[in-house]
Amino acid sequence: MPIRQLKIRGVRNLQPLDLTLHPGVNFIYGANGSGKTSILEAIVLMATGKSFRTSQLKHVQAQDADRIELVFDIEDEALGQCQLDSLRLKSGDNLLKLNGSVLTAQTEAAQWLPVQVIEPTTFKLLSGSPEERRQFIDWGVFHVEQKFIEHWKVFRKQLKQRNAVLKEKELQWLPVWNQTFAESAAVIDNYRRTYLKRFKPEFERILQQLDDSIQVQLAYYPGWDRDSELNDVLNKQQERDLALGYTQSGPHRAELRIKVDKQPAAEILSRGQQKTVVAALKIAQGALFQQESGRRTIYLVDDLASELDEKHRFALCKLLEDLKCQVFITSIDKDKLTDIWQPVASKVFHVEQGIISEDSPATA
Ligand SMILES: Nc1ncnc2c1ncn2[C@@H]1O[C@H](COP(=O)(O)OP(=O)(O)OP(=O)(O)O)[C@@H](O)[C@H]1O
């Protein structure tokens, strides 16, 4: 079971909330503005230190609260049990603890909570900046390859140092930095390529099950001309890098291009089709993660009814059920959920003005 219990304090309109969750499907329904999404937002905040709704966390904190406090009891098939605590003060300071011991990095909490969000704006994964798609690939690599995060930190440090050398115009240091940067870039590139090789067939399989009329191609670009060595590219681009004061080529500029008939999928597909493709991408990541680690992803599906018709909603729910993972799924209308999906194992919660209550089995 992934999240067994959660305690939420000081998040948006939510009243102090202590919930015992279902290891399978947790339906959450309630009127507009009742607080459904805020529950999902709190889970993402614990997992990533970020919100999927705002870049300014001060908006997530309840107006009358001086802190956000989250406590999650987790039971993971492979990692065992743990308690994660997060205390986020108005100043922005965040104290994270694992079983009472202070954590120094958010990634240590993230390892316990492999969370995927499917919500009304997720189609932006197709139309948004390349960074979003890089983060998407890196989520997969991070959760499958334990050593990736260390290599990633080294790479980020080297990128920062090379950029500092460019800004200071310390030309004598550049050849050395080009070499080290290129070596560390190759490691990141290799992780991403290897991951995508395994990911593509899984994505095609899932998309086929969600909608076999959509044909999408995934093309990975490493962030520099694929036919050249990065070290050579850096040497060639040196004058321009010096003029700009930053490194133009490398894994920080990689891109996952998602196309339909050689055109960007975001320009061709309808909004509903884009949502279907994004759902397929996210479910494929969870399926691959499960195959490779024996662990399960936690899916947060906000406002399922939005822009997906009944056939696609049904196909999505069926795939989530097959994965046997923990799912949190929200809707305004209880019937819109339970009419199309009656998983054997589930709990139903109702939210009203920030107060959440569990439906008794007779009404659920
Ligand atoms: N910082 C805050 N402090 C207190 N209340 C807030 C804060 N930010 C937002 N709210 C209120 O909290 C509620 C948040 O609702 P949330 O978005 O979780 O609702 P929802 O049930 O998902 O609604 P919808 O179905 O419309 O998406 C809204 O009523 C909003 O006005």
C-alpha cells in the first residue's frame, strides 16, 4: 500500500484533515471550490516540494495559517514503511523528515512517493516548453536508475561552472571545462536514451489501448547536433557562448519531440486527443516503473470528466485498474465516476467547504 494515512494542515481551504486511505482507488467528489484539487496538491507538495497549480507556494498556504504541515504514513512494497513529515513556514523554509530524521534533499522524499498527475492542464506537456518534457523523461530515469540523481547533480554543477567561466571570459579554462562538461553530458544523455528505448514500446502499447486511432511518434534530441561530438560542438560554438555568457548546447537543451505525421502533436491533435496522449505517456511511465522496480506509481487524476468522453474515461480507468496502483480521482459528480468505474477495492470521499468525510459503504 503506498499512502496509508495522511494528515494535512494549512492547505488552502482544507480544514484539518486526517484520512485513512484505500490502497486501491480513492474517489473524491464535491462541488466546485470545495477543496478536491487541494488534497491532490498537498500530495504533490509532499512528493516534489512543488505545486502543479502555482509556482508561488504562498498561495497554497491557507490564508489564516502560519504554516503548512503534512504527515504521510507510507507502506511501499519494496522500500518498507515510513513516515514523512513536512513543515513549510511562511518564510519559505521547509523542514522535511523521514522517520524523525531530517532530510537534506527533496529527492529523498520523492523516492518514496512516485506520483503522476493527470489534470485538466496536463495537455501542456505537449504544447509547453521543452523543459516540461525533459522533466518528464527525467522522472522516469530518476525513479528507475538510482545513480541518476548523483550524475545529474554533477552535471548541473559543471554547467554552472562552465557558464561562470564564459561570463568571466576566462578563455584559458574553457578547453578543460569543455572536456569535463562533455563527459558528464554523455552520461546524462546515455541514461535518457536507454530509458526512452524501453519507454517507447510501452507508450505505443498504452496509447493503442486508450485510442487506437491516434498515431504519435516520439523523437529524442540530445541538445546538440546528434552527428557530432559535444566537445567539438562546444569548441565550434565557443565565440557565441562567450557572447551570450551561457552554454547553448548540452543535455539541458534536450527535447522530446512528440509528433503526428511529422508535425508537432500540439498543433494537430484536438484538446481531448492531446489529453489522451498525455494520459498514455503518464500511464506508460507508471507501467514501466512497475516492471523495472516492482514498485507502483501513485496516480492523481483531477477532474476526470473534463474533456474526456465516456469511452476514453472508461479506457483510462481500466488501464489504471490493471496497474493495481493507488489512485486518487476527483469529480464534481459522484455518478460520473462510479457509473463508469466500479473497482473492487475503493473508498469514496465527499468534500464540502474544505471538510472531507468518507461515504459509508451503503451510500458509496
Ligand atoms: N490560500 C488559500 N486560503 C484559503 N482558501 C483558499 C486559498 N486558495 C484557494 N482557496 C479556496 O480554496 C478552495 C480550493 O478549492 P479547490 O481548487 O481545491 O476546489 P475543487 O473542489 O478542486 O474545485 P473545482 O471543482 O472547481 O476544481 C476554493 O474555494 C478557493 O477559493
